[in-house]
Amino acid sequence: MHRILFICHGNICRSTMAQFVFEELVRRAGREDEFTVDSAATSREEIGNPPHRGTVAKLREVGIPVGPHRARQISRDEFDRWDHVVYMDEENERGLRRILGADAVRACTKLLAYAGSSADVADPWYTGDFDATYRDVVAGCSALFQHVTNCPAPALPAARTR
């Protein structure tokens, strides 16, 4: 069983998008029984809120199901339950360091690192560009899927380009 936790600041935009995108990759590969996937925040700002309407709209546009979700914050005591804790940007890394401690953060990975990039996943909270976020998330999640399974990731619909 592979256990993957996606992290962003509020757990309503990027980490939820990554969770649902990765779940769709797993579903399309027919490997649902091999994975547990979830997402969480480094902050408490959005706790209890559903995914952002822009995330929901983008995922529906490309035909990726949005499951039930309420934002939550990662806790120190759950860290050992996850094989991969995957964050979206350097600000998330600082938040994880505050919550988990410096040693634990060394075991966490920025999502786009799996795709060979040091870039942050575009944050639509500030840009409003959910297409760019989706492109980043698909690139990172596809590479993570291949990293974990040693198999190519199933294809997902492309985002519009602006």
C-alpha cells in the first residue's frame, strides 16, 4: 500500500487538486487497492472549508471527479503514517518544518521535483489561473505516479493555454 499526502497552505486549491488528480491517475491505472491518498494544509485558515470553487470548476472541466473534502491541517503525530508527504512550494516547506520539525521535512518532497523541476506549483489563490495550476499538478502527479509504480502514468486531459 502506497500512502501519499499532498500539502499546501490552505488545503482548498493546490493540494486538493493534486489529491483528486492523483486519485484519477490511480483509478485509470486500475490500482485503487494499492493507494491511500489525502491532502492537508500547513495553516489553520481554511479548516473545514470545501475545495475552492476554481479547483472544483477546473477538475469538472477536464472530467476529474471531486470527492468529498474538508480542509484540515497536518499534525505532527500523523507524519509516520505517510510514505510520501508532497508539498507545493517553499512556503509550504517552511510550514511543514514548523509543524513536523527539520528532520521530518527532509523526508518530504516538492511535487515538481518528481518532474525534474525546482519550480513551485502555481498558486491560483493569488493568480486566479487554475489552468496553470492544473498543468503543474498533472506534471508532478504523473511523475510521482511513475516514481512510485515504475509504470507510466495514464494520460489526463490537457489544460487550456492562455
